[in-house]
Amino acid sequence: MRANRAFRLIVSRESHEPAFLRDPHRLDRIEVVSIDDGEVVLFWDLPAKQATKLVRQLRADLVGLSVEEFTRAWEGRDAGAQEGA
């Protein structure tokens, strides 16, 4: 099963401007949520430009990888894992 069938990508922006017009201090929140139980699996709070790049990578991997491959590829790469280190 493809990862996009098991996970949902949610992007929340502090404002509605596109990344190139953004406030330099604007943070975007990116969450990968399990569809089965609604739990947040991965999350990041990033500056808009970095968030845009990460969302592209996540979308490509969600479509192109299986659930197991996606989990292996992204495990430990989110903000929660970095804070706990």
C-alpha cells in the first residue's frame, strides 16, 4: 500500500502570502498524520522557504513509497526527534 493511503499531509501557514512574499520570521507547521488513528507521526515548524521544499519532498515520497519505505526514510527526521536528542 502506498504511503499516501496511510498518511495525510497537513500544512498550516501563519499567513496567506506565498513563500517568496513571506515575513522572514513566518513559521509554517507541517504534520504527517496517520489516517487510521489521527495521531501525528511527524511534524516540523520551519521557515516558509524551508517548509516549501520539505512539503515537495514529503509529497513525492508519500506517492512514490510504500508505508514501510516511507516510515524508514523519514523516521527520526522530524522536529520531535531533534528536540528529544
